[in-house]
Amino acid sequence: MTVHPPSPTGGRRVRVNGEMLGVAHSVVDVAEFLRRAGLEMDPTEVTASPWIDWRGAGPEHWDPEPNS
């Protein structure tokens, strides 16, 4: 699973094997996408899962990045 960097409007795109699953706004959303894909995982486990590639920012970042 790949969780992409925060979008300019907030949230992060989530993909599995190249398929877009949706936009997550928290680790709870990521856990729900995993559940729908057949893997039950508690939201507290999502942040440390080796199966998730956090791109551009870690699991604590969901808001749009401020303009530089």
C-alpha cells in the first residue's frame, strides 16, 4: 500500500498495486481501506506497518502543506 503526500486540499491518495482506493484523511481511513482489501488492522498498527509506504510525509500529516 502506498499513501501519497498530502494533497494541496488535504487528504492523501491511497493505492494498492497501482489501484487507487481513495483519499484518506486519517490513519482510521487507511485502516478502513486495508479492511476492504481483506486485511484487518487496528488504526494504532497502521503507523508502524511495514506494508505501508508513506510518501512525502509520515502518518501524522494529513492537512495540505503550507505554501512556501
